[in-house]
Amino acid sequence: MNSAVSSPLSLRPIHQNVAAPEPMIHLSGVTKSFGGNTILRNVTFDVPKGRTTAVLGPSGTGKSVLLKIIIGLLAPDHGQVLVFGESIVGMRVRALFALRKRLGVLFQDGALFGSLNLFENIAFPLREHTRKSEAEIRSRVIEYADLVGLSDHLSKLPGEVSGGMKKRAGLARALVLEPEIVLFDEPDSGLDPVRVAYLDELVVKVQNETGATFFIITHNIASVMRTADYLGLLYRGDLVAFGSKEVIRTSSEPLVQQFLQGKADGPIGMDEMVDSR
Ligand SMILES: Nc1ncnc2c1ncn2[C@@H]1O[C@H](COP(=O)(O)OP(=O)(O)OP(=O)(O)O)[C@@H](O)[C@H]1O
Ligand SMILES: [Mg+2]
């Protein structure tokens, strides 16, 4: 399903053919520029159903742009994006709205509503997208608050809880509509390593329990080694490698090893690698 990507680095990109479950998200030849600055170049990969796929990249490489293209907030200049097999490029607003109900998104900063308590934040998608009764909403919110360990804190405002709790509330809100795909933009940002490890355990647990397709973009290598089944490496707009975690982890490709070890010394040889640690 995947084809080789061209790289301006003149490095041989590795691109494993993923003989994997059917793709829930399919990108081919996705290219995006802003004012002559190419952010994503010919990006091609599949996100397999019911697994966790992570795309790693240093800061400013276009990870958030990639996520916005997948959810239809930004249109690519070229290329195809299929979500649930449907092309989202040029999709009409109503169809896009219906499709987004099947997606949960955990934004980089949690994006909670500061004036709503955690209960109301988690309940928000249910009120917005469903006609559930108050009792049904209550029971669903409690179910998901339980899953992320927040049931004792539902009356607190986002400003009254820790960063890790905000992330967990954001995760509960992303999950409450029981989406088939959950997308995460840097779930680890702003958390200390212990809380990142705890959140990773939670991500693995929730993925196992829900069987949903998870897609994570981050620069935290240690974190994705715990959570992901498939890994993509994004560097200066090119997807330089994509494959199962084991294939990527054990690749002898110097570029991949340099990337995973975050070393400044190697074929990339750029300061940016420091950011990918
Ligand atoms: N709407 C936009 N208009 C113009 N430039 C943009 C826009 N969105 C993103 N960019 C540029 O695209 C580049 C990639 O941005 P992006 O936010 O995707 O990076 P990132 O990999 O998510 O970084 P970080 O790890 O810091 O979150 C940046 O140089 C940014 O300035
Ligand atoms: Mg980002």
C-alpha cells in the first residue's frame, strides 16, 4: 500500500509494506506548502485499523499540519486523504461534520473549556452531537471519567487540576462519543516523565479496551516505544520511514537509528535532532 517517498536528503528512505489490518486512514502523495515553504512533501502511509500508529518528528516539522489535514481542517495542495475509505479532500461541510463525529481528537494543550468543570467538559461532545437524556449523559461521563481515573474530580475546573489531569480529561472527552479513530497531538507535552509514563499506560489500556484506531503525533521517542504498533518518522517535511515498530526499531538504516537515538551525529546531522529527544 505504501510507496517509497522521495527525500531531498538523498538518503534512502525505508518504507515497509505494511501487511496490516485494513487502513482506517490512508494518505498518498500529500503535499502542503505555506507561502512557498513546503511543510509536507509527498507523504504516503496507512494507519491500520484497531492499532496504534505514531508519527515522530522534531518540533516544527509539520506534525500538527499533518493532523489538521487528516481531520479536514486544512486541505493538502496535492495528494489523497481517505478516512474510513472516504476522501476528505473537498468533502462537503455536512459530510465532514458527520465524519468528525466518528473521530476523537486530543489537542496539544488539552483544549478544555476553562469555565466548565471537568464533568461538563467531558459531557460537551455528548450534548453537542447526541440527543441523549441527562441520565444517559451522566452515566457515560462517569464511565469515561472512571476509565481515566478522574471520577473524584469532576466538579473541579480545569484551572484547579494538574497538567496530567487536564490531559486525562481531554482524553475522556476525546473518547466519550466512542469514536472509531482517536487522534492525539503531542499527548506528552507539558508533562513530566512520570506523568508521561502514566499517560502512556492509560493510552495502551484504553486502546486495548476500546479497540479503536489510535494515531499519535509527537516528538517523544520513549513514549511511542511504549504505545505504538506502527511508527513513521517525519523529518523536514518528508516521511523518511514508516513501518511496524519492530521493523523501525531494529532497522540498521543510519538515518533511522540517528533519529531514534536523537543523535546530532549522522546522515541528518542537524541541530533539529536535539528536539526529537
Ligand atoms: N496556517 C499556517 N499558515 C502558515 N504557516 C503554517 C500554518 N500552520 C503551520 N505553519 C507552519 O508549518 C510549520 C510546521 O508547523 P506544525 O505546527 O505542523 O509543526 P509541529 O511539527 O506540529 O511542531 P511542534 O512539535 O512544535 O508542535 C511551521 O513552520 C509553521 O510555522
Ligand atoms: Mg504541533
